[in-house]
Amino acid sequence: MKTTLTAMILLFLAAGSAMAQPGDAGKDGKKPPSAKALIEKLDKDGDGKISKTEFDGPAEHFTQFDVNKDEFLTEEELPSGPPAKGGRR
């Protein structure tokens, strides 16, 4: 399950990916999980953020998401849907 959630995050961050608008459902009819939902699924210790040990994706992606470099991913740092047009957030 964690791998699926991480894969969903990475899919929506890929540059040049689908040009969906926020709120659009994917091809499978499901909306991407919100940042809050991702934290609820991946946060093993219940501190409201995701540490490197809780993150099951590639280390370089953790580093990409961790914009304040505090070694944790918070709701503000996680994507909350597909990228904006042009593949940039």
C-alpha cells in the first residue's frame, strides 16, 4: 500500500506528465490522494510528518520534496494533486 501511495506521488510530479487540472480524476477514475491522506498512510509514529525511514520511495525524491531540508515531509511539502500545466509546481 505504501509503495502504491509513493508511486502515485511520483507519477503526479513527473515533469511533462498528464496535463490534468486540479480536481480531475485519473484514467482509473480515482483522484490522487491529498497530502493529508498521504501523511495519514505513511506516518508510522503519528507525529504528523513523514521521516526518511517512513518514506518508501527513492531517497532522491524524499530530498526533492523536503524543501526546508529538515529531514521530514510535512503536508505543506507534499503534492496535493497533479502538477500544474507545464509539469511544474
